[in-house]
Amino acid sequence: MLVSNNARKCAERFALKVGIKHYYWNAKKPLLKYFRIILRQFNFNPHEMIMVGDQLITDVLFVNRAHMESILVVPVTGVDESNRFICLLESLIYKRLAQKNILYKGFFDEGEYRLDYDIL
């Protein structure tokens, strides 16, 4: 299942390309509206779901509010500079997490794995 903040066209194109049958666009994460719809529609419990996301502010905050597990990945398309405030806030959060020896931005990346992103 795909839950995206992107426009319908972008989410739909990605979902079709990777074979995802159920997808939601313009989800306005970290709000929980679509999360609640998914829980009701598919009869899921939050502990049965894992969110894979590339942003702390939208994806990880969403997951924490929903009481789910998360996997934070390196963005495939690079940094989106369209919202400078979010980028600044994320940088501050990464800095604070690094100071606490919890998470270092960019520590895990494709590095030795040389992943193939042709699917995108």
C-alpha cells in the first residue's frame, strides 16, 4: 500500500510501476486521516504495519503519531528544496539526534549495495 503526499498522477504512476494495488495521494502526512481509513478499510492494527519513508518530519512523525514501526531510507530523488522550513527543521533534528548518538544523516546509504533504482 502506498500513502503519499504527492499529487495523484505521481503516486499513481509509481504505484502502477511497482505493482501496488492500493494507494492514496495527497495524504497530508503527518496527519492521520488516511491512516485511519486504511485501518478501517483493511482491518489492520498499527502493530501490523511498517512505514518506509525518507523524511523525518512527514514520514517518521506520522509513524510516531500512529504508533507504528518505521524504516527511514535515503531519498531516491535527492533533497526537495521546495519547503526550506521543513529542510531547516529536519537538519536541526538530525543534528540533535547525532549529538545524542542516535542517528547520523547519511550514515546509511546505498554505498556498498549499489542498488538499482530503474523501477522508479
